[in-house]
Amino acid sequence: MAFVDEAKIKVIAGDGGNGSASFHHEPYKPKGGPDGGDGGDGGSVILRADRSVGTLLNLSDHPYIKAGPGVNGERSRRYGARGKERVVLVPPGTVVYDEDDVLIADLAGEGNEMIAAQGGRGGKGNVHFATPTRRAPAFAQKGEPGEERRLRLELRLLADVGLVGFPNAGKSTLVSRISAAKPKIAAYPFTTLVPNLGVVKRGEKSFVVADIPGLVEGASEGKGLGDRFLRHVRRAAVLVFLIDLAAEDRDPLNDVEVLRRELVAFDPELGERPSLILASKVDVDPGRLDDVLKRHPEARAISAVTGEGIDIFLEIVSKLVDKARADAPPAVGYVRHVVKEDPVRVVREDEAWRVYGKRAERAIAVTDFENEEAIERLQRRLVAMGVERLLGAAGAEEGDEVRISEVNFNFQPEEQP
Ligand SMILES: Nc1nc2c(ncn2[C@@H]2O[C@H](COP(=O)(O)OP(=O)(O)OP(=O)(O)O)[C@@H](O)[C@H]2O)c(=O)[nH]1
Ligand SMILES: [Mg+2]
């Protein structure tokens, strides 16, 4: 339905804390072993479906969402604290698209959640890097940067309540009275040509009412505007049959049966839907209500003009909606976990060689380039990943410029072919 709520957001996870490169130290004693603790992981940004939220409006107003950074590790093997996670509540039914407009999550049901941006891993302290031949590693890993993503969220509002009635019965007038929707209203049939949705707020709760074009006898055979627009109420939890006490050309007594027949012809399941009979325009001809009540004792009467009966009607309908929601099977959402193929690879770039691949880029990100030992360790990691071999195979020669992320260095193969 043409009632789509949208928000474009940027989610920024926290960076991991740096590992510490300290040495055990006691007064009057020689320098001890490495004792630098690990940095804490950065906080992630989480999107979670929660019924307390009705729209994406708040996110459109505050589109930058950041989680907290991890704390650096410290001497005496002290670990840094984790960064604060940031949980963003979205209405159930929110779907999430990534930068390339690929659907990555459908947070359909209460509590469904996804990690929108993953916090960076904390860097390891130098306690991890001691080996028999290198007892005093004077370096530690830096924290990994937190993930950053641009996402587009979309929410499709579905009608909880479908208003069904003959043309001119007062459907649009009722919706304009109980919600902020401003549909066109006029004293002739077929005023409404496309459905309108109105959000009805009752305290903390809200539900969505659909005002659809009027239905006539034979709509399922194409009479009037036909019955195609009934698909907009197909998933409505509750149907309200609005019958017009002021109708001049028809007897409203038969309206409910006629409307039911048309609904069932469109979709037999609609015949089973919880429903309520509502007599409209009671201000015009209250006497006619008695006849309606004789046939449909459970019917209610309202006047969208004077306001009579509206509160009771809303109370009954909202109870029916609540019950239907409670009985409904939980909506099943999903989060697509795309494992991106991202092998290490080498391509020519200008006069240099560029190395791509998340593992290689991560190794760069966590390296402290102020420290000679850290750089040596990086070199060993790159060799182990096959970077040197790939460069050789691509035709790189000693001294050529190699680029990984923002870092450039010269190719100095260790292994001789
Ligand atoms: N007196 C009185 N008039 C009403 C009431 N509700 C609606 N009307 C009038 O009835 C006429 C039709 O109202 P709409 O709300 O446009 O009716 P609708 O059911 O949406 O009609 P379609 O869109 O054509 O199917 C308008 O002239 C309204 O002012 C009511 O409670 N009392
Ligand atoms: Mg209308």
C-alpha cells in the first residue's frame, strides 16, 4: 500500500581498543616480562524490532548512530572494557537494505534483531607475542576500526482494520475523524478512488485503519470500481462493515449480507475474519437504527459528524485488534548473513600493485607502524597469507611499490624463487 515510511541512516560501530605493550615492572627489580593487556572490543550497532515504536520518523531526524569505542588495554594484563553497544528500536515490519539496495534483513517480528555495524575487535596486548626467541616483544596490536555502513530502512504499514461499505456510507469521514488522515469527502458515491490509511492512536497503542473505495453489489463481477482494492484489506485483522442509515436509494438492512457476499467472492477467507457491524450517520435517522438492531443485535451506531458512539466503537475495535494480534502466529523475520568471498588478491594499480582482501587489510589496520617489531610481525603475516607469492606470480619485482589500504611499501621478497 502507498504508505511507506522510509529512513536513510548511517551506522558507525565503535573502534576496538589498542592492546598494550608494557613490561612487568617492580621497584629495584630488573625489567620483567611483557604484561600488556588486550584492548576491549568496540560496541556494535544493533537494530531491534520493538512494538513500542510505530514509525521510522525518529530515525529520519537522527540518522547518525554511533556505538562506543573499546578501551585500550593496560599494564599488568589489564583488559580494556568493551565499547558500549547501541541498540536502535525500529517498528516490527521494518526491512533493511544495504548500500547496493540489497535486502539484508526483514525485522518482521517483535524482538527480531540484526547487527547493523560490527564493533572492531580489540587489539592484543604484548603478552600474546612472547616466544622463546622473542621474550620481550615491545609491540602490541592496535584495535580494529569499527564497521561503518549506510542503510535504508523501509516500513510498510499494513491495515489492522479494513472499512468496508457501500459508496457514500461515510467511510472517509470516519477515518478523518479518528486519525490524522485527510481523505477526500463528498456527498456523492465513489469519492474515494485509491485507499487511504489512517493511524489511530489510543494512548500508547496505535492501529492502522484502511479506507477503501465503496463496494457495490456485483463488484466481484466488475460492477462499480470492481473489487481489486480489496487486496488492501486482505491482511487486515478486523473488518468493519459500515452501513448507511441515511441511504435513500437502498435498504441498509441488506447491506451487510451483500458486502459479505462480495468479500467472500473475492477471498473466502475474508468471510471468517473477525468483524463488526457499524451503522453510520445515526444523527440523520435514528429511527432506522431499530430495524438494524432487530436483525443485527450486536451492531453499533455512530455519527462521524456529532461524534456520538465513536469512543465506544474505538474501544471495541482496538480490543478486537489486540486479540487478533495476540492470536496471530509470530511473524518470522530473517537476517541475511552474506559471507562475502573476499580472498587476498593482487591487481596492477598505476605503476604499483594493490593488494585487496579483508584479511590483509585487517592485518594492516591493527599494526602499529611506529614499531619495528610490529612491522616485522606484519611481514610474516602477509607472507603466511600468500601475499608475497601472489605478488611474485603477478610479476612484481623487488623494489616495486605495493599498496594495502592506505599503506605503501616496497616489495622485498624474503623467499627466493
Ligand atoms: N449527517 C452525517 N453525514 C455524514 C456522516 N458521515 C458522513 N457523512 C456525509 O456522507 C457523505 C459521504 O461521506 P464519505 O465519507 O465521502 O463517504 P465514503 O463512504 O467515503 O464514500 P466513497 O468514498 O464514495 O465510497 C458526505 O457528504 C459526508 O459529509 C455522519 O455521520 N452524519
Ligand atoms: Mg470515501
